[in-house]
Amino acid sequence: MKTLRYRIGNKVKPGILDEKNKILDASSLVQDWDSENVTVEKINEVQNTDFNELPVVESIDSIAPCVCKKSVGKFICIGLNYSDHAEETGMEVPPEPIIFFKATSAIIGPNDNVIIPKNSTKTDWEVELGVIIGKEAKYISEEQSQNHIAGYCVVNDISERAFQLEHSGQWVKGKSCDSFGPIGPYLVTKDEISDPQNLSMWLDVNGKRMQNGSTKTMVYGVNFLVSYLSKFMSLQPGDIISTGTPPGVGMGMSPQIYLKPGDEMKLGIEGLGEQTQKTISV
């Protein structure tokens, strides 16, 4: 099942994408796709519903974030988690996962405009597999991880490299600017993704392919990461884990290439849909 949230005027409504790629109005089943309703239990309940009873949405204004922004308690990111990406940046693969956070205020819809921050010189792109938690996880084993996952989504972990690496302190400063967290278009339930460690992923800037990778090269896989994180903090429904990016980021190129106002990014992950963002100035 693919769930989504769509905008009509000033309202955001919950939807489901059917097998014909039509959006169905799911507001009779859930008030919103938020932390109350992206639980494993609720998703299983909704999946057993007859979708033929749901009205087809004829037109929408835009796609909203696939999980309600206000109900995302944690937006956790994993750094240098692709062996080929670590190589392009000249950094060593970490002996344990690098964990940092992206502010939830950075979350936007998959096709919303990305704002280049004031004083930015090195705004970069990163296509990533997002894992959405659907059941509280505390001290769980790797074998238990799938029981706590609601589904997956596309994330663009946009990063300002100067803020991240040249201003001392933690990476969060370069990761949390407003609009730096496009998620969606869909939350794709885990039953549709037979192997999260075998998904092709790509990102284009202005029509040029920059990233062309696969989750095969992740150093620490999805199940390991969920288990690992649960040993340091409880994971709650609605939490998002962004699991790292393959090679092809602007920082890794020679010469380096960074985003400027007017650029367009297109990105996607096999089975999870696509995003398109235009960059604008503040």
C-alpha cells in the first residue's frame, strides 16, 4: 500500500494510491497520516479495507509530506553509510554508524521549493532511503526490526556543506535549514518492498544524472540501523530514519558543484516514487 497526503487549498487530506495510480480519499479511515495512524497496527487495519468504497480524488493542488510534519518526533540521519560515498568524500567508513539529527522544521513535501539559505555557498543534494517507524522500539534485536517498521519513503537530505563542516560543532547546522527535508511522495508499506537492501536510486540536477546508486552498497543495513538506534533511544511511530546516500553529491565532484537558485532536482528510489524540487533564494 502507498499512502500519501495531498493539498487542496489550505487543507491537507490523507490519501491512498490505488493500483491504477489514482488517489483515493482516505479521510473516512484516518484523520491524517500522522503518528497515530502510521502505526503497524493501523496500517494493517487499513490494508484490510475495501478500497472500492473510497472516493477517487479528481484533482489536487500538490503533494504534502507523506507523514504529518507536526507528528514526526525525530528525524534521524546516518552519515557516510555508503562505502562508495565515503570513498568519494575521502573519509573512512565509520566503525559504527554516524548519527545526527535533522530538525523536523526542515520537512517539506516532495515537490515543494527548496530554499537556498542566506549566506549559503555550498548547498548540496543527497537522495536517501527513508525508514518510517510504526511501532515503539526499545532495545530490539536486528531480527525484530521489521516488526517495528511502517514503511519506506524517498528523502532528499539536502545539506549546506559550509555550515556542516566549516562552522565547527555538529553536522546538524548544515542539515536543518528550512526546506532541507523533502519526504515522500508516498509512505510505501514494507510488504511492497521485498528487499530494502536492493533498491536502485538516482538524482538529477538540471537534467544531468548526478547520483546513480543502490542500497546494496549501504554499510549498515536497515534492520541493523533500527536495532542499533533502539539501544540509544526509543523509536516512536512517525520517526524517520534517513539511511545515507550513494556517491555523486556535489561535494565529491572535482571541481565541486553546488546548487544555486533556479536549479531543479529530480530524484527517486525504485518502488518508492519520485520527487522534483526547484531551488529558490530566501
